[in-house]
Amino acid sequence: MWKRERIYLFLPFGTTLVRLPHYAGGRCADKLEEYTAVLGNRASLDSIAGTYNGVLPPNVETTLTLNADGTYLLIQAYKEKQNEREKLRGTFQVLDNNVLMLVRPSSGDNIFYKVRDGNCIILIDSVGNEPEGETARFYVLKKRK
């Protein structure tokens, strides 16, 4: 009895190559028929790299620097608490539908943003929901020129 076998190779940033064996007349051929690249709707790292600024609720001045090597620096200054700044460093991934997942190694929590266009990103929840209504504009970080 021949077994069907699939081999998955996991590459950086979610690119997956799947090896599909070729079956001819019920017998497994040694020939590799094709590699299929499974690529989602994703922005490239080069296109989103840069520094984004804005004031996110509740009144937190935010600067997010995304580097083309997949690392980030997030600086949050709390306006209500003088001299309180938080600096977070880590890596980020580009997920399907242009969602950025900032990995926080210290806490294990992740922060999610969605790339709107080449000039702004919006803070979203972990399910991918964007803020709605009049307050939606307060969750946007704009790219520095």
C-alpha cells in the first residue's frame, strides 16, 4: 500500500512550499511534479519599513519604527504620566491581508496593526477588527516622510 506524503517547508514570513507527490496508475512515481508556493495577500517588508507616529487612545504618543529586516522599536510616551516612556523591541511578521503582528518577547503578547496604504497603519484587535465610527481616526499611525 502506498502512502501519500506531503512535506511542508516553513520559510520566513509565512511563505510555505508544499511538495505534492505524483501518482500514476496507483503507483508512486519518483518524479516531483511541482512546488506550489502558498502566498497570501501580503505587503512586502521594504514597502512598509519606516517610522510611524501618532497619538493612540488613551492619549499615548506612539512612535513605531519597522525595519526591513523584520525588527521593530515601539516607543510609547504616556502624556498623563510625565516622564513615563515604554520602549519595546522585537520582531514583527506580515500576515495575510496586510496585518502586522508585533511579537513582544517579554510578555508573549502580540500587538496587531493593519497596513492601510504606504503612508499609514491602524491599530486593530487580535481578531483583525478595525475600530469603527468616529473614534477610528484616533487609532491611525502615519508614516514620517
